[in-house]
Amino acid sequence: MAGAVQAGRLGSTGNLSESRILTLETHPDPSWFFNRELSWLDFNQRVLELAEDESVPLLERVKFCAIYTSNLDEFFMVRVAGLWDQVDAGIDARGPDGLSPSEQIQAIRSRSLELDRRLTGTFEEKLKPELAGNGIKIATLDDLNGTERVELDRIFDQQVFATLTPLVIGLGRPFPYISNLSLSIGVLLRDIETSTRVLARIKVPKELLGRFIELSSDDERVLVPLEEVIAANLDQLFPGVEVLDHSYFRVTRDADFTVSDEADDLLEAVQEEVRRRRFGEVVRLEVAEGMNPELKDLLVEMLRLQQNEVFEIGGLLDLTDLWNVVKLPGYPELRDQPWTPVTQPRLQTEDEDPADIFAAVRQRDILVHHPYDSFSSSVERFIAQAVNDPDVLAIKQTVYRTSEDSPLVSALIKASERGKQVVCMLELKARFDEEANIEWAKRLEEVGVHVVYGIPGLKTHIKALLVVRREGDHVRNYVHIGTGNYHSTTARLYTDLGLFTADPEIGADVAEMFNLLTGYSRPADYRRVLVSPHSMRSSILAEIEATIAAHKAGREAKIQMKMNSLVDRTCIEALYRASQAGVEVDINVRGISCLRPGVPGLSENIRVVSVVGRFLEHSRIYAFQRGEDWNVFIGSADLMPRNLDSRVELVTPVEDEVARDQILDVMERCLADNTNSWVLDSSGNWSRLDPEGGERRNVQEELMERHQTLASTAIPQVT
């Protein structure tokens, strides 16, 4: 029996009694569930631990510092902002874990401060000295010699000074607008004649000039933070007054918004909300450690904040700008070995001509696994072939996020210009990609593409591509269903699966799904695919219950799942029932897990692990073994209420034996990883696994090697 639950991780801090655990039919106990927000912070801690890992190449560790910071920024802009909205509205409802919004805010603050201190220590005390030892010196003014100071003054005079706009606060002047995530210098001034003290703010124009000023040096790169360059020249910005003190600060604003689906023009409504987001409420004020108390109090007062919204940060503020360091040219010895995705073996050809993907898919389904398999020679090639094929009648695609120079969307434009029927289901409300999607929508509509924005009240998160092709006296549907976005950049950074199939029933299902998205109809009873919010939760629950029944009948039974987040209470309770029945349950979750594993009588047969490594784990797999048979599904949905209730999601069965075995092999490798894998215990602690002298397993390295071997030994297609 587990002991006392660790405070701040679970909704309850009491002991679990046997009777409370065993009876799932009663009202669920809050101690069965981890808190969603705190579990997400645990995920970001795993990112931080990669920055702390001395076995990771130096610039990759710096990259993880930037990722950690960027992740936390978005978390505050969306999740913490939402909690503050609840507090401001007087909502005190408790979630499945038993914590109220105000209790969650306090727990998040405590945990964030703890992790921020670790981040600062890692970067300032370890990574900065190591960077300097490798010729990349992030310097303060005190580190510079006389010659370097002269050069810095010249750069300030010639490049920086004219871009600055010092704004005095008070004396009848309003408090200036401070943009989201901008870096600022707060300056405390005193009029020499009147002794009046005022606050001034200078925005650090890093978006214009870059975060670091690079000084010329023969044997090393010397990078000076732009804010230090400005701070060293405050006398030029405020002549005739006394500069009493200065410090750095950064604000984070509420960036979430809701758009009514009943708006007359949804595109215009989203544009307006994107503009309004710039002026969202401040939800976090980060200040440099040791900021003058008078300066800090003035900022808190002017921004109308509470003290628990102020976060004191040691060292360099805003480590997202470390991407500028990561992207410096050269230094191959400080990076991961480069990886070039390979062409999926069944799409290779004997010559330089591209493969006939339609012919290959007619033979049997093809599974691609990015970034190990090339996105360009599979998905991009698929749509390029469709555009150029005179027998292709229609192309229909969903777009949630895509790259700025997306060849896929450009291909849709070309297809429309060639007279094909082209439909693009484009989600305008994809968070932080709204502006890019608005621009794509305009470009697509200009050339006659049918652009639709989905079903009112639901966000469309499906990853699907349908090609309708005339073949003789009939038409055939070719389908690609994926777990990730149609985004050429993230396809090199995220692990995602995609299935190409010409299965008639799956093709008919996807065609009906597109008709639902573009037309006006009730959800169909799909033959093979699972679609939310229509049938996905009930179908997943049915698979779990069937697996329980198989185990009770004496057949071998297992459940294996891989996803980004596991939050849905109904699904978690079903997995608890499976564990209680004796079914072995393995869950690989990258981020949030509200399920509490390893509790006797409740979840002792459930193991939860998380792989966080070089590539971002993003694929979703749901696999159920009953006897010798496996039912395997892949698709766009996590087991979260938003995915199952508030989004249109698509999950497809994988019935081709070769493709199914490939997916089960991926699951086995993920569950066996002992290098970049963490395991969750019943107290809410994530512990990093270690080979401890045994065989070292790293799923991402193994899959790179495996795909390289398969590609080099494949028998090419004859074109």
C-alpha cells in the first residue's frame, strides 16, 4: 500500500484506504488523479533534466534551456491565464484531483520558482562556462577589456541608440503599453533640481537588433546581451537627471481567446481576436534578482498585479533567446550527429525518378515514421503526384499547423489552377498559428480553392489527406492519415506516424468525414475509423472492456498506449478497471499523465513511462492485444476531454500486418528505453531510468539505425 501522497502533486494529501481504492463505482476519489497543470510542470522538468545532462552535446543542452523557457511562457499565457480567469470570475470548482483554481495557482508558483532556480543554476554555473571554454563567451560588461568596451560604445552610438524610446511614467503621462514577452529595462530617475523621483521604461529592441551584440575577436565569439549595452549608456538616454538604479523585467500576458462560431465572418473575427490578444491581462511579471524594491513596487502597482504574480529570476532573463546561440554557424562537435531522413523502402526507385505512390499503395498499405522516414519523399511526393496526375479528380486536406513556405499548401494552389476539385479544411483557431493560417486561407481562396473552417463549436485537429482518382470505369480513394501536422519543419523534429492506404472502407469513411466538415449533416456511423466527438471515447472504452473480457476468459491480454497527454477521467477509470482485472497496461506519455500508476488494488498493473529526447515524441498509438490478435490504431487524438469532446479528431485502424508489426515494434522500443525515459511512481515522482550496467536502450537512436539499415538494403521500385 502506498504511503502518504506527496503534497502539491496530487489532489489529496491523505492516505488511501483499501475500500476507497477498490470501488470504482463510487464517486471517484481525488487521490486517484494527478493534477493536470502540475503534471505538465513535471514534463517541463524532464526537458530541464536534458539541459542538465552532461552526456548531451553542449549546444543541445543550451537548446533545451530555450525550449524549457518557451514551454513555460506558453503555459502561463494559456493555462495559468485560464486559472486566473476562473479566480476573477469567482469560480471555485475543483477538478478530479480536488484542487481549486486558486490552490493550483499557488502550487504552480511554488513549483515554477523551484524549476526556474534549477534552470538558472544550470545555465549560469555550468553551460556559460562550458560555452566560454569552447569559444562562445556570453559576457557582461565587467568581462570586457578596454578595446572591447570602446567597440561596444561605437556599436551603441551607431546601431542601438536611434532605435530606443525611453518612456517616463508619471508626471501626467500614462503607463506605456508593454508587449507580451518583451524584455524591458526599468529605470529609477531623480530630478537633480526638484528631487522628484520617477520611473522610466526602455524596451530592449531585440526583435530588431538581436538579443546579443557580437564583438570581433580572433579566437572566440564574444556575445554581450543587448540590455547590458543599453544599461551602460543610460546617461545618454536621460541627460541632466540622476539615474538612481535600473533593472530588467519581462511581462507575460493572457494569450488565450474565444471566438464565437456564430460570427458572420469567422476569418475576420479571428483576426480581430489576434489583435486583441496583444492587450491581454498580465499574468506574470519576471524581474531580475535583486531589483530595487521601489522599482518593483512601482511596476506591480502600475501593472495592477498581486505579489504572487511576480517571479524573481537570477541570471539572464528570457532564455528563449538562446536559440540565437544554438543557431550560430559551425561547432559540429557541440551538436548531435546530423540525421538525414531516409526514403521509405517501398518508395525507393532504381533511378532518380520519384516513386509511383499510387501504385505502391494499391499493392498494400505503407506506414511512414517521421523524422526517420522522409516527409518530402512520402507525404509531399504524394500530393505532388496527385497535382500532376490528369486522372486525379479531387484533393482534400486538413491543415492545422503548417510551415510558412509549405509545399503542400502551394501544391493545393497549383492543383486548383489545373482545374482539380480542391478542398482545404483550415483551422483558423490553431493557437499561435492563427495569423499564418489566415494568410494561407486568403491565398487559397484567391485561386478558387474551397476553404472551409470546420464545424461550429469544434476545433478541427484531424490530420488527413484524401486523393480521389479515376481508374478505368470507377474512382479510387487514396488516403493519408497521420498523427502530426502537415508541416515540413516539425516533420524533421517530431516523431509522427502516417498511414497511406487505398482501403475502400477507410477511404469512404474519410470522404464522408470531409463532407461532414464542409457541408451540413449529422455525423455518420463510420465503418472503420474513429472520429471524435462522435464515437472515439466510446470506441476506446469498448476496446478496453473487450480486452478485460479476453483476460477474464483466459486469453493473453495487454493494453499499450502512446500519446502526448492522458487526462480524460472516464478513460483513466477504464484503465483502472483493466488493471484491477489483471490486464497489463503500458502507457508511454510524453507530457501530462493524470493517471496514478502502481497503487495496490487500483493500478498496480499499470506502468507509465515518458520518453523525452532529441526528437519530440508526438505520435499517438492505441494497441489492444486479445489472444494472438492485436487491434492497433493511430491518429491525431490524445485521451483528453478537449480531444474527445471539443475537437474533431480522427483515429484509424492499422490492419496491414507489416504496418501493424512496425508500430508494435516502435511501442516495444519506447517501453524498453532506459536512456531518455522516465517512469512515474504512485507518489507522482518521475525517475529517469538508467541502464545500470545492462544493455543501453535508446529508442530514437535505435530507430535511426533501423531505418538507415532498411533503406540501404531495400529493393527499389521499378519506374
